[in-house]
Amino acid sequence: MMRSKFEHQLHDLNTNLILMGALCEDIISRSLVPLAENEFELVNNVTKIYQKVEQLERDIEEQCLKLLLRQQPVAKDLRRISSALKMVYDMKRIGAQSAEIAEIMSLRHIQSDQELQPLSAMGGLVVQMVTDSIDAFVHEDENLANQVIEKDDEVDQYFDTIKEELIRYFAETVADAEHVLDVLMVAKYLERIGDHTVNIAKWVIFSITGQLDGENT
């Protein structure tokens, strides 16, 4: 009976983690939407999503603590719960950094469609990494978690490509400093989001194997 209740509570924990992951995917995508007419509406929507992310972090932390205090989890369950506690911190940081991207985009300093293409591709990649890392946790898929970690090299390649394009832009034109700085900042935030997603994947592997590969970012 106690184990059945515990399993039900673990299922609820998984449900909230999936929801928090979906919000992270949404907030990254929305933060990179090229602005049309109403910048405030975009930033306001992203802010509302981030508030939901923060609330879910608190809810999940409370769920985890209740599971630890009221139940007697075996070693594997203990790893799973402690990993969830670590994962929600990185998911919250993903939300916060996406909100920062939306603020930068709302300034409308980034004008070139050419610059937005690699940023959009980079954003799409980190969204997929978030999706895969949460799926790996729910399905206890170590292979999928490792794939997320490997994809971080692609994120770094995008960041390097964007930096090289900005250097050429400086060399070939009368540079718009605000444009350059904002593109660089957005790319840097996306790189950090990739790092946080790698952290999530590493905690997934720990929850499955008990081994934590390297130091978390």
C-alpha cells in the first residue's frame, strides 16, 4: 500500500517535470520570435511563462522533500528524487536566461535576418535538447541523455560561427555596436542554456546509474 502511494507520487513528480520542461521549450522559442508590432506583448508573455516555471520549481521541490521525509525510498528512488531537485534548478535558469533573451530582442537592435538565422537554428537545437533530456529522465533512457550531452558540441559550433560572422561584420561594414553586442549576448545566453541542459542530462544519467560524469556547469 505504501509503495503504491509512493509510485503514484513519483508519477505526479514526473508529470510536473514534463510540464516544466514544456514551459522551458516554449519560453526559449517565444524569446527568439522576430518582433512584429508589439514588443511589450512578447516580453510580457515570456515573463508570464517564467513565473509559471518559478512556481513549478517550488512545487517540485516541495514534492521531492515530501517524498524524502514521508517515505523511505530505496537507493534508486533516492537518486531519482535528488536528481529531480538538481534538474529543476537548471530548468529555472533556462527560464531566466530565455527571459533575458526576450528583453534583448525587445530592444530591436538586432536588425539583420542573416544574423537571426543561426540564432534561430541554435535556439531550435537547445529546445530539442531540453525535450530529450526530460524524455530521458521520464523513460530512464541513458542513451538519450548521452545524445543530449553530445549535442552541446553543435551548440558551441553555432556560437563560434556567430562570433566569426560578427567579426566579419565589424571588418566589412560600419559596425552597429548595439546590433553586434545584442547578437553576441543572445548567442551567449543560448550557449548557457545548452550548458544547463547538459547538466540536466548528467543528472538523468546519475539517477539511472549512480555515476555523475564530471562537474556540473
